[in-house]
Amino acid sequence: MSEHAGSPAGDNRPIAIFDSGFGGLTVARAVIDLLPAENIVYFGDTARYPYGPRGHHEVRWFAIQITDWMIAAFDPKMIVVACNTATAVALDELAARVSVPVVGVLEPGLRSVLEVSLTDRVGVIGTVGTVASGAYQRAASRLAPRVELTCAACPGFVEFVERGETDSEQVRVLATRLLAPLRDAKVDSLLLGCTHYPFLARTIGDVMGRDVVLVSSADETAFAVDRALEDADIQRDGSSPLAPAAWHRFVSTGDVEVFAELGRRLLGPELDEVRPHSWDGVE
Ligand code: DGL
């Protein structure tokens, strides 16, 4: 049994989830729904989004910086990298660096889309950084070498979501242009390989057509979190009458008012207060 499991509710330490901004809220939503007893702290690095166009070295540094800060500030029992770009370039390094389990979004999402495909023509869309990293291509050739994988970067999608513009004519025009290679490749399933993209699912679905199944990595990642908690025996049990209700905390490096307002619209009522964080003076 874990040394932290001494209280009636089991291990009360929170699960720490981070992303460049609002995208990881798709993962946070799925984790809250699947594991309502767990305490959660979410970090949105909105002052430095988007990560997609940045160099791999810089994104890796951001991921390390956030992880180290969250460990020092919240003593989490697990780190969830709710960002494909950071998962693609930093997951292994984070896992080697910290003593708690680290869960990324890339492999859960890929496994899920591979299960859904009937024709083995699978699409993945993500940021420029994710697609250029080759991480999906490598993972697919390892997990399912027979699959014909078409990857496309969708620069601009993240910015629309961060502005709260999830269903405009401009998004539709951009989606029509960027998704053309996936339509040409006749994929039957499409992985939204950026955690921001589920917020654009209606537009992406309209452009791809009814026959293409859209897959978000959020649910599958929540299942991976559940398994990792169980493997490490660090679950929290909210059913005990002595267990206080689970808490959900949010931190943003950007404007906290904006984060609270848009975040609540995207995640739901659990997002009430947002605490600010600044990297000023932090090296
Ligand atoms: N949600 C991040 C991802 O999944 C977006 C990265 C960005 O900020 O460009 O890759």
C-alpha cells in the first residue's frame, strides 16, 4: 500500500494536469467524469501558448519547468501531460525525471483510433510541432505497421480555441483547406491529436463528413490515468463518509479572468476560481 494511503479516503494528493492553455481541459473533463473522487490541479500556460510552432527544445523546457513547479507547489501523485506537443517531445524525459507516474496523451489516443478504424486508413491531425516530431508516425509503425497513416498539421486551430472562437466561418474555411489531405487519403477515422481540437469537433466533423469517425484522446487518457493509479495503488476513495468532496484547482499564466470565463464555458462548473502564476524571475 502506498505511504500516502493512510487517510480514510486513500491517497489525497492531486493529479496534476497541464497544457499550453485550454486544450487540456478536454482531458481534465474526462478525468473528472471517470474519477470524480480524485483531487485535480490544472495548469494552463496561456501566457506562452501556442506550443505548436515552437522548437522542440523550448517545449521540452516548458514541460520540465511546469512539472517541477507543480511538484513543488502541489505534491501531486501523478503528472498528466494533456498536450500532444509536449507529450511528443518531453514524455520520456519527464518520466525519467520525476518519481510519480507520468501519463501522456499520444499513445492512448493512437490506440483508440486504431481500434475504431475498419479500413486501416487512419488520419491524425496535430500541431506543427507534434506532426514534425514524427512521434505518431513512429508509434503507429510500432503498434500497427499495416496501417496507412496520414498526418496533417493544422496551424491556426489552437489560436481559434484560445480566443473562444470554436464555430465560426473562418474556422470552417481554414478547416476545409487543412483537412483536404485527409479527405483525399480517404481516412475512415481521424484522431484529434491536439487536445484543443475536440472543441472544434463540430466544424472538423462537418468538413470530414459523416462517414469519418472523430476520436479524441481525452477519454482514453482518462482510462490510462485510472490504470496508472491502480497500478501504483494511489487511488482516492470518495465513497468513505469521512472523505471530503474532491477539489479542482486551476492555475493560469495568462489573464485569470479570461481563463475563468472561457474555461468555465469549455470545462463546466468545476472551474470556479483561477490562481495566477508568473514565470517572471523563474529560471
Ligand atoms: N493542446 C496542445 C497540444 O495538444 C496545443 C499546443 C499548442 O499550444 O500549440 O498539442
